[in-house]
Amino acid sequence: MKKNRLILGLLLGASVGLLVACGHQKQEATSTSSSTSSSRSSSTSTSFSTSTTSSTTSSSSSQAGPWDADKTEALRNFVIEQWGPSFSPPQYYLSYHPRNEGSFFGVSLPSGVLSGPGQQMTPDFQGEAPELVWSENGQVGAGQTAVVGIYSDIEASKSQLAHLYLFTIKDGQVIAWITEQNQGNPEKRLYFRPTKNRELQAFFENLVLGGSAVATETSSATVPNTSVDTKNLTVEQAANWAKAHRASEYGSPYNKSDFISQVITNNQSSDGLAYIEVREDHNSANMQAAGADRSVSSGATFYRVNANGQLEKMDVVAGSYSVVAETYFE
């Protein structure tokens, strides 16, 4: 049977109080899984002080390190403008740092979680309580853990259902940690776990270890195929190209088979163009190994092929596209 031919595509369809409540922690809204955070808080209702004006230790930004201002901006753009809004419903994050303070259920950000006199609750990283130091360049003293990013959607959520992420670097380990804890406990600990969102973790790792704000396009893809006419793609080719690009953003071991797609052909669209929506396939072996929940649908990523035969990806906030690939690969 002949495959439908695509012409080309445009767009697919287009605070809160202290941590004093008892017991409950919500599920992480993650594009690879919906996993319940381990609730280690006591049922005893406990409040803590919010008077946390203190100095924040920061490593010198003049020294070269695994982090810099460009990477800070790249992470901010990704979390705030792309990753967060891609969820359904969207999650709108803010960045917190020594020059932009906030509060997470009464815990001051960043001083309330960083080590020092202003710390209100001790961050617990799976049983460990490292010395957390804010760092502009990713460099800290021996035994310390650099915190290079703090993000939360609590301002937008205005509810008990909010997320707090700490992005840390220590001894070559690059981890995005999450807590959804919304209450205090007698031990005054704020319990974090590594995020199960592979997209977020992979992007952060690539920034630190890859030295680039953009994921390597062909890291999970095959060698580009210059023989394919990208101005005259089949439905299958358009879907594979978009899925392969999405897989390349996740990195190894993901490939196009870990994603599903929906294509609106030129015959179906009102403008004679084609549109591609890509989501994670939570039934795939790699997604299952990452802890994906089959009952949860991931956020969608939207692609199109422009009039020049280039693959473009949509910025969900701006509603605009930018070119991400010019040569076909899958």
C-alpha cells in the first residue's frame, strides 16, 4: 500500500504555609514516570522558624569550573520555558538564588536549604546530609556539594502540590534532586530523591559533562541519511525523524522506539502542511527500566518540517519553532 506523502508541517493543534501538615507527600509529575516520593516525615505537626536572613556562601565565579553563566541561562530557559510548560497541566517554575529569594512551604530559598546559619531544614539526600554550597562555577571546597540551580513551581501552584528541585555537582556526580514534602518533622529534614524524569536529568548532565547547552543531535540516532528527500517525506519517515530527534535529547540508551508519535498529514490539515506530536512510550523496555508508569501519559513535544525540508521543534511558551535538524536521520 502506498504511504501518504507529506507536504510539510506547521503546528500540531497548537505561599502556601509552613511545612506543618502531617504525613502526605504527592507524586512527582514526571514525563517518564509518576512515582510516589518516600514519605519519611513524622505525623507530628512541627513548624520551624522563618527568620532566615543570613549570608550565602558562594564559590568565586572568576575561576573556571564545570558550570558558568551560559549554562545557568540554558538551564533556566529549559526548565522555565520548555520543560515545565510541556506537562499537562503545565508546571510553571521560577529560579531561586542569592539574588532572587523565595519560599517553599515556609522554607526560605535558597538560604533555608543551603548549609550555614540560615538553614531551616536539613536536606536529606537518601540518608546523607551533605554540606550544600551555592556555586556560580560548580567549584566548592573538599567534601562540599555545589548547588548550581534551585527551581520550584510553588508560586504558580499555590497549593500543597508543588515541586522543589536542587541541581547539584559533587566529585563528578551530576544529579537533579526533587522533593514534594509539604510539612515539617521533628528531625527537621527535607527529604530529596533523584528525579526520575530522564529528560530533565539528561539535559542537566549534558550541560555539565558535555560542556554544551544543546544535546548532541545524533547521540541516539543513526548516521544522517542524505539520500532522503526531506521535502517529500512519508508519514513513517516524518514520525521517525521527529522521534529520533527526541531520543537524541534524552541520550543513551534511548532511541526512536522509546517514543510514540501522531502525524497529521497534508490531506488532513487545513493548510496543506504536516504536524508531528511526540510522546514517551511508557511501555518500552528503556522507559520501564527508568520507572515509567504505563498509566501516565507524558508531556507532548511538537515538531514540523518547514518549507526548506528542515525539522523544527516548537517552543511551547512562545508558540514558535526553531530548526533542530537539516539532514534526515532515524
